[in-house]
Amino acid sequence: MAVIPPDIDDKTLESLGWREMSGGFGFTELAGPWWVRSTDSGRVMGLRLAEQHGNQNVGTVHGGMVMTLADNGLGAAVTHAIDGLHCVTISLQTHFVSAAKVGEFMYCEGEVVRRTNSLVFVRGLILSGDRTVASAEGIWKVIEAR
């Protein structure tokens, strides 16, 4: 995937195939607004970072928000790999590399490393422009439909 500039505007995002998600649910909706882009390997999740995503260090984004993007971005890759079956995160490790800043566009593209009948192993990078904000890896459990 090409580098998405951290200061990209909504119209340019849309011209690159991104669309703003609507109709979210619960915490995920509160943490947004989310952007999504379909790729051959699944979906890439993105987020325009606003004051609500900040922490006490003025202008920087809370690490929990970075982890939330990691969970959603890697989870999107898992959901694509299991053809929309239900799944839950059972393990998520995040390694912070640099700070994200309020006003930037941050995104995550996950890569499925291995899939068994009940588990999916995935990893990815959380990026802002060409800067790595964090790396993440996790395990998702496939559950039966409700």
C-alpha cells in the first residue's frame, strides 16, 4: 500500500478508495470516526486523530487509541480471512515506536500469518505517513455465529 500522508484531507482519502464508516456500535463508534479501504488482502482501517484521541501530553495521541486502532485494523484482516465469521481478540501485543499527533491520519493494515480451525495469528504496523507509530501482533479466536 502507498504511504498515506499524515495531513491528508477527506476528499483525497475518498479519491484513494477510503470511505468513512458509519453505523458503528458501542466503544468502536465512540473511538471513531473510522475510515476503511478494501485491498486484495482485506481491509485497512484508518482514523483521523482529533483532540478526543489525545492524552495529557498536549498534541500527542493516547497509547490506548493506538492500541484500539491496532485491534480494529488487525481484526479487519482476520474477519476477511475467515469470510466474515465471528471472532474475538484473545491476545494483542503492541510495541510503540513513535508518538502520533492530533490532526494526523493514522492507519493499520494487518497481515494474517497463520490460521487454524479456531485461531488466527495476525501482525501489522500502525502508520502515520511514512512514520511507524507502533507494531502489533495478536491472536483471534473464531467463534460460532450467534
